[in-house]
Amino acid sequence: MDFSEVKAIVTGGASGLGEATVRHIASRGGRAVIFDLNEQRAQEVIGDFADGQVRYFETDVTDASQVERNVARVVESFGGINLVVNCAGIGTPGKVVSKGQPLALDRFEKVIQVNLIGSFNVLRVAAAAMQENAPNEDGERGVVISTASVAAFEGQIGQAAYSASKGGIVSMTLPIARELARDGIRVMVIAPGLMKTPMFDGLPESAIESLSATVPFPARLGKPSEYAKLVESIVENPLLNGEVIRLDGAIRMQPK
């Protein structure tokens, strides 16, 4: 698929990895709709591009009916969807038992609901819409890229919920890719390592330098723009399907 022909939904597209992806799509001539809850940030992104190239639909990815309505709106606006990039997610930490008290179950459930179920919710509705696309010369109708994490493989202490949610994204990818292959829809996952996203904004420079030193090479935090470039590479390479790509500078996370 030519990246300039992308008609995308990007969840979590108002900040971090999602924002970088939206900006990259638009800078290459594609179009994108931001699914997010932060309208102010989304409008700042929209303002940097031509009228109608980037749009915003307020969306809670865990709400089935809202996602169904908004995917239909994207199809109406763009005449179809051929790319979904799932970046919406949360990372609330918490030990299973802390000072003798078990982790509140609703904290675990919330992370699973947003990260895993939210990703599946958007994927399922968008895939049904992609089935209506005319196939290109390779028989392709669309691409879905979800965001996992190296925590899916090397979760640290306090990351039980986050690791479970990202591990679920990894585990569901191959069976979904196998199912949707008949429709010419590819399903991929990017598993980032330490990325310079807003969650690091409050850290002192010394802490960022310490974290950067744990990355073998390059010894720094990843850039959201590097995530966006990988999205483009996946979209334009039709043989990439049913796989997880680590974007992590060869880091392997330690227990804590």
C-alpha cells in the first residue's frame, strides 16, 4: 500500500506515539482521524495541516457503540478506511500485594479494558469496514497495527496489569491475522521499548539519562517519530503480517 493513499484511524492520536503517527501520515499526503478524549491536543494537531486532512472524533475506545458510530463516520468522511493504528493506552503501575494489601481489582481491570479490549474493539469494527474496500493489485484491503510493549515479554515488578494487557495484544495478533488473511487485511504489532512520550515529561534529566543508559544502542529513549516511520514501513511492505516488531534498541528489561 502506498503511504500517501492512507485513510487512517489512529487511537490515542492526540499525543505521544499516536500524535507522531498522525503527523507522519499527514506529512506524506495521507489522511487520518484521531480517536482520543483530549480534544484540545487533537485540535492543535489538526491546525498544522490542510483543512480536512486530519480530523478528530471524541472516542472512548472501550465503548463498543461509540466506536461503531465513529468508524462509520470515518468511512463516510473518507470513503473508507485502510489503516488502523492502535496507540491508546494507559500504564497504571501497582504491585499485586503492597504492604500486605492486595491490588484493587478495578485497577487491574481498567488497564486491561483500555489497552487490550480497547485495541480489539477498534480492530474488530475497522476490519469489518475494511472488508468493503476494493483490493489493490496485491489483493490487500487494509492494515491494522496495534501497540504492545517490551513489557509483554519482560514485565517489571508492578507491571502485572500492563504486561498482561500488552501480552494479550501480542497473543491475539497471529490468530486474527490468519482469519483476516482471506480478506487481504494484514495485522501487525509494534512493541516499543523506552520511548520519549509524555509519561516521561515529569522526570528530571538525571532520571532520563539513567534510563537511557540501559538501552544498548542507541543509548537514549526512542523518538515517537521512529515509531511513526516503522508504521510507514509496515504499511508499504506487504509481506509483513502476523508479527510483532520490537522497537527497543536491544533493551531487555530488568525486574525493577
